Amino acid sequence: MAVLRSVSRRLRLHQGDDDVPPDRWQNRDLVPLPPSRRLWQDVDFVSLWSTVFLTIYAWQASSALMSYGLNVWQSVICTVIARVLIYAVILSLGWIGGVWHISYTVQSRYTFGIWGSLLPIFLRVGVTCVWYGVQGITGGLLVSCILSCIFPSYQNMRNTLPASTEMTTKEFVGFVVYNIIALPILYLPPDKMRKPLRVALVVSTITIFGLSIGLMAAAHGAGSYVRRPASAASGGPLGWAFVHGTTTLLGGNAVGMTSQTDFSRFARRPRNMIWGQAIGVLFFGLVVPVFGVLGTSAAGQLYGDVTELGLWNPPTIPQIWLDEHYHEPKMRAAAFFVSLGLLLNILALNSVENGVSGGMDFAGLWPKYINIRRGSYLIAAVAVAMNPWYILADAANFTSALNSFGIVLGPIMGVYTADYYVVRKQLVKLGDLYHDNPSGIYYFFHGINLRAFVAWIVGFAPAIGGMASVNPQNNVPDGLVKVFYLGFPLGYALSFIVHWGLNIVFPPPGLGQVDSYDSYGTFSTEEALALGIEPNDGNRDEGDPEWTSKESNVAEAAL
């Protein structure tokens, strides 16, 4: 036992000079952020969303939707609808973090209950681990391409791995190198990522648009792929193809949408999110897929069949340059710089959206021992241990299944939105989010808010039956498939309405309550007064009842 206690002491997080003591419910990364740590401006939110939409995955968006029977411009219309809906959801969820400066982990506590919050946190940890590993494979391919540009022996490296491994020796080396490169980025706390994200914004813009324009210039136009007709008939089939395409895009961004409070809490003012996210989502999120399909079509004109060669996947293009023109210095240089630009983008995307965001969730599971940094490294370790190259063995079905996870996360977002805006009227008592004393207003029934769980289940249950349709070998009734296509918006609406209704019939305790005193030093004087909270000017008497109550709650939680 003495050995275990010694190990526990060594692993426990240390308290900084100005930090709260780490315990079961809080550490420095989970408490509401003070003004000194809230530095993000409009451009930083542009940079954040550029890691999502100035990417390989945004390039692929319209091309992927064409497999549903849509033509290029119908796919673009789906993209427009999806981006507008995404913007509305992230703005409504992000506003919570912008006002109260808390993360997804803590936000879950007032919605699902102090103990009930662990389930949505576990859910997100699992998804971010999988996505980190999958995107790490893409990063490894780009590293492999860069090394091939530099070392001729690497380009011609013999494969020594068996076919059952689902990857070559070159690809495995690239994957290992990628994960080593990513580790220093995961070391950075979110409030120190502003400059790296701005660099990624500039590099990604040059790379994505430069690649597309360069391909069109070489092909003397966009090629014939953009003129490919829709294969879905008009009327009902075409309408459902639109619905499927739109919800696929929503589901593919579901994890990033739920993580809004993780980053909006760093905003100087809530309004900093509005224009930054508008540019990132509505501009880059619409323009990049158009340039992606134009570049893909031009590549098809230059190199051959788009589907057979996988030209919709940007890392394939520089590898073709190397395979066909390796001894031409200008082609090797072009392949190097395109791969480097795409690699920087993948590093930013994977580190921020999966590593750091998942690290915050991990910190919520065991705050006494895990902070964001340790949580991010745990995400990376679990992702590698999952052998993502096996997961991608059937890439098409896997991607469809993972994107369909939006039918589970969509209803969660509906519950969060209803709970904050119509049930609580945008008022939160921060002090009760950091203890499990039954007297707290977020303790509910043994720490679980049954209203939220019922609303969530009602939201995703109708679409579960059609989820099997992501595997073409399964014979699923047409009605269930159509409900599955509607999974995200239908689940969001159902969970919103049911949660609202349940709280009208069974009102929870403490509605309208806020802390009487800003004991965490979260707000400026102006912000605190606007919320009806006494500002923290550092002169509060520690014998004050509110202060004493807060200290008592923390002490009881520690015990």
C-alpha cells in the first residue's frame, strides 16, 4: 500500500502558485478561465476553423457526395446547406463557453448531472481516439512522400511487411515519424496555440488553392469530371440523395461541433467568435470543396480515372508525381512543398480537434491526475494502440460508419442547446459544477439528470435501425434507411423538444441561480455585474458566507 500511495503522490498534478488545488472535479484546465488566459481574437477563430475546412477532408467533400448520385453542383448545394447549419449550431454552443468560460466537460455537468456527465465525456474520448489514429495514417502518408522526395532509397524501399498488416514498410515508417513530430504540438496548452494556428492558416491557404489552381493550369481547364451528370433520378430519389449528402457532412463534423466550448472559452469577448467562425465555416467551408472538385477533375484529365487512382484524395497526387517523374527536380520539389503544406495542416487539425480537445475530455475523467497535456498524450497513445491501419482496411464503410456517429452526437447537441437557452435561460451556477455534494443544484438524482438522458435516447433511437445501411451488404428496409438519413436534424429537434417538455413537467432545482460572488476570478467587473455576480476584486473577506460555502464544498469534494 505504501508503494501505491507513493506512486499516487508522484502522478498527482501539482498545484501552481495561482491555481486551484486539483481534486476529483477540478484542476487548472477545468476551472473557468480568468481574463488573463482569454486571449483569442477573431483571427484565431478563423485559424481554428481553417484546420477543419482548409483541409484534405474539405477538398474531398463534394467528390464524396457524388457517390450518392449527385452531380458536382448539386453536391455544392448540399455543402452550402450543411455549412449554414453547422455555423448555427457551433455559434449557439460556442456562446456558452464565450460567456461562462467553461469546457465541454464542465458544460456536461449542468446538463447531464455531475456523475451523469461521464457518459458523454467517455463517448467523445472514444471518437477522438479513433479519429486521431485515422488522421495519423494520412499524416504518415504525407511524411512518407516528403521522405521520398529527399531520399531516393526511401522512394524505392522494399516492403518487408506481410499483406495482412494492411500497410507497407514505407507507410509504417511515415506513420511512426508523424506521431513523433506531433508530440511537441500536443505539449502546448490551447491558450499558447494561437501563433501555430495562424501559421497553419497561411500555409494551408497557399497549399490548397495553389494545388487546385496548378492542376487546372496544367490541364488547361477543369476537365470533364465536373460535367459528370447526376445518377440519381429526379423527384424522390434525388431529394433523398440531397438529404443523405447534407447529413453526411453534418455527421462528419459532429465531433468538432460538440467541442466548441473547449475553444470558445478562450475568446476575449463572445463576439470574437461570430466573424471568425463565419469566415472559417461559411467562406473556407464553401470555397474549398469547390476548388477541391475542380482540382480533382483537372487531375483526372491529366492522370486518368478519378476513382480508380483515388485522385479525390490530395496525398495521392504528389505521390503520382514522384512515381512518374521522380528524376525531374521540379516535380520532386513540387511534391515536397505540397506534401509539407498538407502535413502542417493535418498536424494542426489532428492536434487541435482530436488531441487537445480529447485531452480536455480525458482531464474531466480524472482531474486529480490528468490535465490537458497528459490527456492529449493518452489520446495519442490509445490511437496508436488501436492499430488504425486495420480500422482503415475497409475505408469506405468505416468512414461512412464514423460519419454516421452524428446520429448520436446530434441529439446530445440538441439537449445542450435546449438546456442552456430555454430551460436555464442562459444562467449557470459555476460553484456547483465542481463538487458532488447532494446539496448542489446539479446533483439531480444521485448525480444524474434523467431528463437529459431520456431526451437524448429519444433523439437517437429512431435512426439506430437504419445505421446498418452503411454496410452495403446489409438489407435494411427503405423506411429505416430514410430515417437514418434524417438522423442528425431529426435527432437534434426531437431531443431539444423532449428535453424542454420534460423540464416543464418536472422542473429541476436551482433554475435562474448564479453564484453571488465570482470566487474563481472568472469575470471582469463589467462581465460579473452584467450576470448579477459580485466581482472578484481580491479584497473579499474569507469569512464571508458565500466564500466559506465555496471552500466547504471543495473540502467535502476532496474528502
